[in-house]
Amino acid sequence: MSDSLVIIPTFNEKENIEKIIRKVFSLEQDFDILVVDDGSPDGTADIVKRLIIEYPSRLHIEERKGKLGLGTAYIHGFKWALAQDYEFIFEMDADFSHNPDDLIRLKDACLNGADMAIGSRYIKGVNVVNWPMNRVLMSYFASVYVRMIMRIDIQDATAGFVCFRRKVLQTIPLDKIKFVGYAFQIEMKFTAIKYGFNVVEVPIIFTDRTEGVSKMSPRIFREAFFGVIQLKWESFFRKY
């Protein structure tokens, strides 16, 4: 078993899931994969189960009933990873917006002192490919907003490409993480920083999906906007 687990949450990713799994398994370093599927009606889970026959010790699936949200999918995956004694635990999208080659760079950052390494679109300018300008601006200024309200020095607060050292997820009370969309990503970074962990950003190039459908929605954006204020307020009354 590898010491590294890549958690890939899925809902209707049949166009991408086999290609992303095979790409991760082709890397020079070994990474295991856990797919957390929220009852995809398009057969995503069936594709993963077929591939498990080919990769029985490296590929795993947890199936949930219904679309329960990105944050809860990752929390489910984190708990599974901790129970299986993985040291390095990754968040990554299924749609190739995150380049699997960068898994190695994120892990290297943690091997060299980081407790949490973020694949950052904005640490060196704006490195986003194929996004419409309105979405680039929304994402970029969301991070500016987070820095202003929460007083944290993270350029890409909503990034979903992350490597955690095991101790971070053991320390954060996962059952108290409340948000499910962009706000989940912000909450995890903010909480890790408040617990005193070393959080670093690694520059990546983010490429918008070419297959499948984005799960972004106005509800997720609203959760992030108001969730930041709620998180900051609650932090004044919480011990870390």
C-alpha cells in the first residue's frame, strides 16, 4: 500500500473517471485512489468497480446515496484515509482541471516542511486556462475577499487541489466542519492555520474541464460569501 491517498469525489463523471484513474496510476510515484461517489446515475461507480478488478490494492470506492455535497464527500474520505493509516491525503477533482502530475509537487512540499500544501492558481499571477473572464474574476476576488475578512495570507482560498499531512486531519475536528461547497475549502484552510499548521501554496496551472458538467451553482457561491463572515465571527469564541 502507498503512503499517499488521492480522494476524488464524483457525481456524473463517466467521461473522466477512467482517464483520471489511469493517469494517476501512471505517475512515477505511487498514489492510491479513493473515489467517493454520490450515487451518480450515469454509471460512474460501475466504471470504478470494473477498474478495481484491474487495480485491487490501489483503487477503492465508497458509494453514498444521493448528492450530499463536496464537503461531506471529502470528510467521508478523510475519515476513511485515517482509518487506513495513510500519511499524505489529497483532494483532487475528477475532471483534469487539476493536473495529476502536480500530485508529486504537492507531496514534495509536505515532505519539505508543509503540513498542508495547496495547488494555487493565484500565487504567481492568474494561472487559469479556458475559464470565462467572469468566472476568473469571481474566483480571484473571492480569495481577495477571504483574505480581507479572515486575515489569512492565502492567495487561493477556494482551491480544491490540496495535500494534507495525516496529523492535520487528525487534529481538525472533522465532524464540526459545516460547509459543503467553496466554503468547505475556505473552512479547512482557515481551521488548519488557526491550529498552527504550516500551510503553503504551490503554483499550478488550472485548466477548466473539457468533458462533463460543472457542479458550480449560485447556492455554493452564496454559502462561501456568507460563510466567511460566519467562520470569522465564530473563531472569536472558539479555542484552537
